[in-house]
Amino acid sequence: MIVAEQKPLAEIAEMVKDAERVLIVGCSECVTVCQAGGEKQVGILGTALGMMRKKEGRELQWEGVTPVRQCEPEYLEVLDKKVKDVDCVVSMGCGVGVQFIAERYPGLWVVPALNTKFGGGTVEAGVWEERCGFCGECILHKTGGICPIIRCSKSLLNGPCGGSQDGKCEIDSEVDCAWQLIYDRLKGLDRLELMYAYTPPKDWSRARDGGPRKVVKEEARI
Amino acid sequence: MKSGSKLERVLAGGHFAVTAEVGPPKSASSKGIVKHTEHMKDHVDAVNLTDNQTAIVRLSSVAAAVHVMRAGAEPVMQMTCRDRNRIAIQSDILGAASLGVRNILCLTGDHQSFGNHPTAKNVFDLDSIQLIRAVKDMRDEKKFICGEEMRVAPRMFIGAAANPFGDPFEYRVMRLAKKVEAGADFIQTQAIFDVERFAKWMEAVRDMGLHERVYIMGGVIPVKSYGAMRYMSTVPGMRIPKQLLDRMKAAEDPKEEGVKICVEIIEQLRQIEGVKGVHIMAVYWEEIVPTIVERAGLYPRPEVDDAVG
């Protein structure tokens, strides 16, 4: 899933400082799971912004709505009426959600309440970790199911650098060395030969380096 | 001869090679590089120029290499994968070769979080092994990474680093094998303090016959103080035996003790089969290099035929 976290409240307040009426839009997918932008967080953010305004002696009218997801136009229809009465929409979706709302309402000011972090998952309650770098050409079959593109701090493809020590990365003793994980796993699977083979430079044109990407599935088109 | 560099000729001639490192300054002045080069040039076969080491912005290693040549020594230009993509790397290699640089050390590069621009975007379009292969293909096949051909190839003696103290230990020799396979001609290792562990690594290197396929130079660092050594012992990928730390702590003259330890390590390295030279990394203490070379009995340096073969 897409993992995000909320921006500091002061930063969001600054973005909406000129607005009198705002619509706060949550999303019931990934950002609900990572507890950044679900229905609950929409309520908390609205209340907090309202209280900040009150302290300043000004009113903030806000309403919250949490569609199924922001990244599909049909689920945004529920916003069509609501946005007519507001100066600003605060999206608590990921960066995709913010942009889908902005695209739908060309005359409307839309701001992000979250920082979209990465493609990852829940490792324990309240902890999410990065797992996928969206490079466009998966190599997990060559690396024992552990991604060096995103989990090695240097995205190395031919094994660990000299900074790997005691299973940890040179940048932070809290960060696992991805290549140590790969080594251990391949050793356990008796497939270490995968680590001895030379991996040539990666084709980054399949990642964002090749420009904005699009996936088209013909049979799914109407 | 692959490159005709002096370093290659010294090693090919069977001499125990000596290189030393000079760190380019955080300024637009060549003074320090020239001063250090002139001071050590008779005592070393080549001078390494670091490439924005520890991710701190410094005068470029390409330019520094030219200053070294003007000052009368041979450079080993270090190049990391952190700051340039494959286009810039190949371009700099062509440029450096056109200026007369004949040795390159291919490195991954320290992560930018260590340096003075931790908010920088890193590149790592290539890793060090892919970089070695790229230089080899440019030199031997006259080919760029994309497969296109060039008219005049860069003649480079290709170096790589090896860290016998990194983990996973069992993989470290395999990684060296990958570097040799990719085209490394010589190796400069991470600084050695734990000679016992290094000897164990060399044993594994010999078991695979790698010592006959690549010139291995052991890295050493003369340490000025107990504090410096203690700090170094915390750097990932460095291992310093407690006994050396104790010696530095107890020393009345820590600088002298640091030199003594360095010279002892060089002497021990020379006894290890397959070690073909030493690389002295006297960080912020370049002026000590001649003393160490002399006390280690490595002076005078051999005269090698100038003819580019």
C-alpha cells in the first residue's frame, strides 16, 4: 500500500489560512490502514484546525467526507455537491488523491494534508516500512524476494558495499543491510550462486527516469 | 601493458608498490595538493585523489589529478557512483584520460547522509562493479555502456576497493572475485588494523587464486591520537583490535606510537603471500607519508622503465 503521514498541523493551518470554509477529504484505502488519512483522522484534523482558528478569534467552517478512495473518479462524485460551498479542499489522501481531486475541480484550491512516503506495509502495530521503489521492472526473483533497489541505501545491484557491518547499513545502525538479508536468505535457500552472478546496469527508463508512466490494459477499456 | 601507468609498471615489475592518499581541499586552491605531492612524490609510486570523500564537497578528483601530474607525480583518480550517472561517469573518464590520467579507483561512495549536504539526491545509477566493467569495456572493447563504439579508448589501470572487514565475511571474497571478473587490475583495501582477520581473508583470496589475477595493496592509516583511533573504531566497516587502542591510549608520544603501529602493520602485510603493495591513507596528516615509507624500508622507490608499452 501507499504509506503516508500527516504534515505538521501548523503547516496545514498555514495552507488554509485564507479559507473560511474547507472540505476535508479522507480516503478509505491505504491511508486509512496506515492511520494517516481515514475517517477518524479527518475528524481529528477538522477539530484541531477549528480550535486553532478559535484561538485566533476567527471561525473555520469545515466538513469532512471520506470516500471509498480518491484515486478513482467515480468515487469522487460524492464531493461534487459539497465542494460548491467551500473555498478550499484539504485532501487527506496520498499524492495521487490530491491530484485526482484537483483534476476534477479546475476552479478549486486543493491542498495536501499528508506527506506521501512510500510503497510499503505494516511490520507491527503502528510501524510501516518501505518495500517497493516502483522501479518498473521487478528483480525480486534474483534477490531472494528482498528488494535492493529500495532497501539498500545505495540501490546496489551487485552485493553489499563496504559499509555493511553486523547486518546493518552504514547510514544507521537501525537500518538492516538489504544485502545481508539477501545473502542470508539465498544461503538458506541454497541459491547463493545468484549473488555471484554479475548484474548489469539497470534500465531506468522503465522507472520515472523515463518520464511519467502509464499502464494501458486494452481488454479493460470500455 | 593495459594502461602504461607507472603504478602498473611497478606492480608488473614485481616491486612492492606504495601509493598514498591526498584529500583535495574544500576550496578552489590547488596549493595543498601541490605541496603534499611535492613532499611525497619521491616516496610513492602514485598519489590517490579522493572523490568528495565522506560526501563532503571538495575540489574534484579529475582536477586534483591534473594538479598532481603538474607537480610531478602520477595520480590515481578516485571515482564514486554517488554523484554522477552513467553519462557523467563515462564523460569524466574520457576527459580524465585525455588529460593524461592513467589510473582510476572505482568506488561505490559513502552515503551522502555522512557529508555536508545530507539533503542531496544521490545517484548510484551504477554500482562499483558495474563501473569497473564500464571502464574495462571502454578501454578494451572501445565501447560505451550503451554498446556504441569510440575512436580513442581511455587507457586506464583499473582499481577497486575491498573491505576484508565488512559483512557478510564469507561473501567478501566472492565480492572481490566479482570485481576481478568485472575487470579490476588492482585492489586497495580498506584500512587494516586487524592483521589477523586480514590474513584470514587473504587465505580465502589465495584459495580462489585471486591473488594471481589482481594486484592487492593493503590499506593502512597512520593515526595521530587515541581519540582519532577510537573514533575510527566506530566507523562501519572498520575493525580495530583493543590492543592497538590500549597502546595508543597509553602512549606518551601518540604521534610516534601511531607511526610505529603503521610501520609494524606494513611489515606484517609484506609477509602475507599475495600482498603486492601498500596504500597509505594519512588523512589530514599527508606530511607523515615519507617518514612511514622510509621506516618501513620501502625507500628508495624502484625506477621503472618510462616506455609506455
